[in-house]
Amino acid sequence: MRLKPEQLATQLKRPLPPVLLLSGDEPLQMLECADLVRAQARTQGFSERIRLETQAHFDWNRLADEGANRSLFGDRRLFDLHLHSSAIGNEGSKALSAWCEQPPEDSLLLINAPRIDKKQLTTKWLKAVDRVGILLQIWPVEARQLPAWLEQRMRGHGLQPQPGVAALLAERVEGNLLAAKQEIDKLLLLHGPGPISQEALLEAVADSARYDVFGLMDETLAGHPSRCVHILAGLRGEGVAEPVVLWAISRELRGLYPMAQQVAQGGNLNTVANGAWPPKRKPLVSAALKRLGPQRLQQALIRCGEVDACIKGWRKQDPWLMLERLCLNLCR
């Protein structure tokens, strides 16, 4: 069965199927949908949770072995499987297909996967999941849909945004739903439930402008290392989540990389930089393109993947230290 995110809560009120798959690259919606499944699983008696990560050289026999083992206290078990890639190979496909063919008794398999494309939906294991369980694909909220999405979320938290507030917030967060969540939480903390005006939103935004992730990127593009270190320390002190900072950096790098390739292939720097939006950022983009070539930007994107691994606990390094090193390297 295929569902949309907004259908999940209603579906979960029924007895849970043996397998649920959540797929997508949007971190906030993935996290909230997974939390919703786990909470409902607890209410239906799945009191034991077993987390599995398919890192490099993962032994897929482990999934079958864990499923075959009975719970020590006879509890119903939730298997929380996190796929490092949606391309799981023959062994992974066989293991998940076998699970779907004969799910272990009193067990629920929750699969968290990166975005799955149309071609992958035709694979045997995904067809098996679709047949016996729930398959939910989560897509990023499009720019034109974001104001309505934000207004609905604000109203769901007891806020009553006046006309223009949701659009102003959408411009502020630029598609980053984690940042949007933080802004809404902050508005609720500052003003409580009730009407929210544009002035109140702007005032709340101004309060956090000192340590803003977008300000961090401007200082990084301009090549100001001391300012980057200062802003990162402020973001950490204010409790900004590491994925929000990483999202801002990787988003900027993904935009710069094709520009740097054009310049390396003989493109005119000013012409290429004109593609930067908004226009006031053109000097920053030009400065960065002069300093950073495609090879360094590609290496920086690889470093973003390493920071992501640190945030998820796959590598034993401090994510904030890794973020600082990444920004300082881009300032050189």
C-alpha cells in the first residue's frame, strides 16, 4: 500500500502491517513520520526496539537471525532498519523479500531509506513491501507549496498567522523545514498561542540574526575565518541542530560546484556569477569562485558526507569541530 505523509496518522490508527517503509531525503518529515510510527507501535504493544544500520559490509543474514530470535520476555518487537543507500544489492533484496514473504511473529519492520526513484520501485523487494505493508515516499515541499505548508503547521501549534506571515517565513527559511520548525517553536515560546503578525515574526528573526546559518555562509563565501568560527560557536551555544548547519553549507556548495565547473571550462566569471540569487549575493559568489575551484568544492561536498556520518554516530568525531574545519578550509 502506498501512502502520502498526510495519510499516515489516520492509517496508523489501524493494526500495523508487518512492514513499513519510509523513503525520502527531507530530514524533518522523515524524522516526524518515523517518530509517529514508533509511537503508534508502542501503543500497540511493540515494547522492544532493535535498531539496525546497513553500513559498509553489513551482513544481511543478521536481519533474519534477529527475526528468528525470540524476545527474552515475549515482547512484541520493532526492528528499526536504517538503509545507508536505497540500492541494497542482491543480498539485501533477498533478505527483505524473504522477510516480507514470511514476517516473524509479533514483529514489525520499519525501514528508513533514502529517496527511491521510479526505476527502483520495480525491484522485487520493494514490490514485496508494497504488497504486504506500507510504502511512503516523502518529497521535499516545493517553493510554491511552502507558505501553505507553514501556515498549516503554525495553526497546528496554536499560532494564528496574519496575512503574509507564512510567505515571509517561507522566504526566511528557503525550503529548510528544520529551520522552519525552529522558527515556529521560537514564536510559540515568545508569544504563546494566538495571532502572529509580520512585525512579531520580523522581531523574532532579528533576535537570532546574530548567529544565523545564512550569515555563516556569507562569511564563508567572503573568506572570513574568524567570523565563521565566531558564528559557529554562537549557533552551537543557541542549540541550533547540526543538520541545519550542514544543510546550509551543503546547499551552498551544490550551487557553487556547477558554477565553478563552468568557470574552469572557460566561462566568464561575471556571467556565471549572475546566476546567483538574490543579486546582492553576486559579490560573495564571485569571491568564492575566484578562490575555490571545482576540485576543492567537490572535496568539500565529500567532507559534508563525513560530517553527516558524524552527526548520525557512524564516525566518532565531533560534528561541530568537523563543521568548523570545513568552513575554515573553504575560507582559505
